Amino acid sequence: MNKQTVLYPKHQQMGAKLVPFGGWDMPLHYGSQLQEHHQVRQDAGMFDVSHMTVVDLQGPGVKSYLRHLLANDVDRLKNEGKALYSCMLNEQGGVVDDLIVYYLGDEWYRMVVNAATTEKDLAWMEKQSAGFDLKLTPRRDLAMIAVQGPNAKAKTLPLLSEKLQQAGELKPFNALDDGDWFVASTGYTGEDGFEIMVPGDQAANFWQALSDAGVAPCGLGARDTLRLEAGMNLYGTDMDEEISPLEAGLAWTVAWEPADRQFIGRGPLEAQRKNPQKKKFIGLVLTGRGVLRNHLKLFNGEQEIGEITSGGFSPTLERSIAFARVSPDVGESCDVEIRGKRVPAQVVKPPFARQGKAVLAL
């Protein structure tokens, strides 16, 4: 039996189509995935992301532990509430998970990991904690709601405490807390907004208050097309334990300096960094007819050069778009094999859309 978030009764009440996802029963949509996509691009929508896991890491050894555990460097975090996106690697340089870590003090960091990888992540983090003085605490008592869109902050702030209303002044990738409430100016859609952690027993009332304020409930379907347009990777399709951040378009998240910081996976990653044959991560826009789907093969002439990792229809561009992992010598275009036919596609650099508008000249 799949798990259910504390908002499950609300999803049922609001008419969600519920589907299995990462061991959870989650909303796919509330009637129209396309309408929910446009709602976020043009106004404000909310997502239940309580299936993801908040983990608090506390103790005098936490900073040195995270500098060993993560490919990005938490030493960059100097101000309380500041957030950092990073990959957590295995010894071979493959991605165990991608995550956000927040600096809450010299002996307290907060991490948010993916839903389907939570138990694997916790076991890996516990194993790597040997020799470091810290405690890992999964905060399963907290729910998470993402409110995204150009009007998200204006509709959310009046519902927050006086202290948390200061979150309206937060720069991207910063957070503010008030007791167990935690408001972060982060997101997964390419829009302005918040990701809000809230005590589980208060989540349903907050969800209803957001709905009453005109924030529309949105499901996983819109979340996927929004993140694809925004150029954001999805764990399990664009990367996994066999794929390094260098071949997943995430080289920018690896902190190579200082050179003596020995994070897990650094050796294999440095070797791959010097390899001119390592795969390249690109964006694609289909110029012919069809829809780009995961795992479709790509060709340059008769030579197979790679495959799509994430693909779908972009409601903002009204075109089919995708991420793909290909040979490093890919040109400005290639062919996609769709149902036995080769269809031309343009190679582009993601993102495809941000803040309601296409960012590509098509």
C-alpha cells in the first residue's frame, strides 16, 4: 500500500486524480494538467511536496561532514537561511541524489531530499557519518507546500506570521523560519514563489487558506512540464547512480576549489572531467511533427549519438521539448527516431522558459 501525505484528504476533496509516485499516492492533476501549467506561469499554483523529506543535521561535526558528503561546498554558505543546490555522489561519482541544503547555524544544516530516494539517502548518510560528530533527524512531522507563480508571494504573505511576512524580501535561495514554520524562496518551476515547511497538523488549514486566496491546487503532471521548461533535472530520469553530474548538465554544481577538499566521488569525477569523450547534456526542440518522449534514440545521419532523458510537450512554447545525453561532437541539429521515422530537432541550451515567457528564439 502506498503512503499518503497529510494533505491526502484535501486532494480527494478537491477532486484530484491520484496516482502512485515514488511509493506515495499523489495528485497527477485536478482536472486539467494544461490549465494548471498555465495557472503557475500566469498567476499562482500550489503543489503538495510533503512526500519529499526534510532532514536536520546538527552537531559540531556537521560542516566538515557535509563538505565530505556533497559535491558542492557548504563552506560557501555564510548567512543564516542561505541555500545551496548539490549532488550527493557515490564513490564512482554517480549521483545518489540531488538536494537542497540550508545553512541554519555553524552546527545546524537542513536538507531536503527526494521522495523515492529517501530511505536510500538516509542509509547512505548514516554510513558516511562515521567519524563525524553529528546527528541526523528526518523531520517526518513537517509537511511541505510549494507555492509558485508571478502572484504566489502576494497571495501567500498575508497568510503567514508577522515574522514570516519578511520572506517577501528574501532573495532567491534564502529562507526564514518562525518556530517550525520555514519559508524558502526556492522552487522547481522557473517562477517566483516559496517552498514552505509547515507542521503536519497545520498543513490542511494552510492549504485551504491558500486555495481561498486564489492559489490553485496543481499536480505532478504540471510540475513536470514546468520543471522541464525551466531546465531543471529530475532524479531517476536525467541522472542516477550510474550518471555523474558532469554528464547530467550539472557540472556547475561541483565545487572543485579548494583542491584539497576530498568529497566522495571526487577522484573518478576529476578523471571524467579530463575525458574529451564524456557525454554532453543538451536541450532539444522538435522542428518536425511528433512528441519527444523519454528514451527515444537520437541520430546524426546513420550514427546513433544518444537518447532523450526527459521529454514532453511545452505548453508555453507550444512545441515538443526534451533533455538528452549525447556524444560530445553533436552539432546544431539531429534526428529523433519516433515510431520508426526520423524527425529533425534543434539542439538548444536549456532553460526553455522562465517567468512566464519562452527564452528561446524559435
